[in-house]
Amino acid sequence: DDGPRIPDPANRNLIRRTWGPTSYVDVPADKPRFDSIRDVPHGTVHQHTYHSKSLGVVRQFRVYTPPGYVSGSQKYPVLYLFHGGGGGETQWTTVGRADMILDNLIADKKAVPMVVVMPYGHVPQREGGDPTLDFEKDLLHDVKPLAEKLYRVKTDRANRAIAGLSMGSGHSLHIGLGNLDLFRYVAAFSGGGRNQGIEDMDAAKINEKLEVLYLGCGNTDFVFESANALDKLLTEKGIDHIYTVTEGGHTWSNWRHYLDEYAQMLFKP
């Protein structure tokens, strides 16, 4: 270490972490990857500002609409997608390339066209508050109703999914498993730090209600042991799930891969 750590000011791929911002560099391959910009129909990313009645503050969220949405009239299934600690609502479409991943999957007919709602995951600190519970209130009572009002999304449980990375994986497991009447698909990328009360849950009910419960983690990720423990707990409880282990750590290269894999499982007949 020969001096202060600073991000590259010319690089717009910036990851905000609790220990400081970090620049992110992608090295292109000879053949376009699943997350590369390709000559295919592209969706649109929208930004919304709203007043959260649940939290008493002004917040923002992003929405991806698939190719053909603007000129069409049909309704689409919806995925609620959460960022990690230190991030924001923009990260899945900047560093995460969620829009490119979905564009490519839809063009290749590997995924059903869907709307993706990406809220801001951090909440104001308050004495006695619980960040996960506060975020849940904002999502279910502010973001979800507004998204369903502004966008042509299907509002039944079979057409609603949830997923998140790192901090967002905890949000996803807590909200998804705690609201089985609202979500049919749940995913946690680099998660498992807390078991979300799974020991006390009815395995038969989860298996009946969920079409997919997906976990993904890198084999050198600092939460790998926790992810393995969650996988073991689910197995012991007899809860059906999918666990993908990849090379590498707590990185966007892995989280993009998990989104690509998970999206292909969603909303199929």
C-alpha cells in the first residue's frame, strides 16, 4: 500500500462499498458473453422518485421494461431485484448489467419477457428500528403498489419473483419466505448469514407455494460457509431448492451469472 485508495475518476463502473468505492473493470472476450451488449432488441430502464409513506423520506427505484413494452399493451410478470450493502438502486443496471442480461435472454428465447423493479435497499436509521423490516414495509406498501400502478405487470403470486445479492439476499429470503402468498420464486445470491427462521417454517407449505428457491455462491466468497449452512438446513428440512456454486468470490461476475441462471427459471408454464 503506497498511498490513499481512490477509484478511477474516468471509470463509470463504480462499486460503492462500506470500506470505500472501488472501480470495476470488465475484460471483453473474443465471443460476446451473456452479459455483453449485443445487436438484439433492447428494453428500457426507467427511474422513479417517490415519497415513502412507510419511511417518511423521498426515495428512488429503477424499473427495466422488456423490448416491445412501450409499443405494446400486454401485461408482464415482475421480478423485484435487490442490490447489496453499500449499493443503490442503480447498481443492477450499471455494474450488474441486468438489462443486458435480460435483453440477451429474451432475444434467445431463454427467458420470459418480464418487468424488473430495483428499489433502494438501505433505510434511514432509527432507534429500535430493524432495517430488514423497514425495507419490507417500504417494498410492500410503497414500491410494489406504485410499480403495479405505473406499469403493466401481472399482480398474481404466480407472476411475481424476488431476488437479491449479499445484503439483498437477506431481504429476499426474509420477504419472500415470509410472504408466500405474494411470491412464487425466491433467490439469494451470496447469502445465508441468517437462516430467516427457516427452522420453524413448514417445509411442506414452502414446497407447495414456491416454484423455485434458488441459492448461488462463489467457492471463495466470504459468506460461502454461511451459504453452505443454509443449503444444509434446507436439505435437512426437506425444502426443495437449487444451489449453484461457482468459482470466485463476492463479485459481480458471479452475481450476473446467478441472475442469468435464475431468470431462465422464472414464469415458465
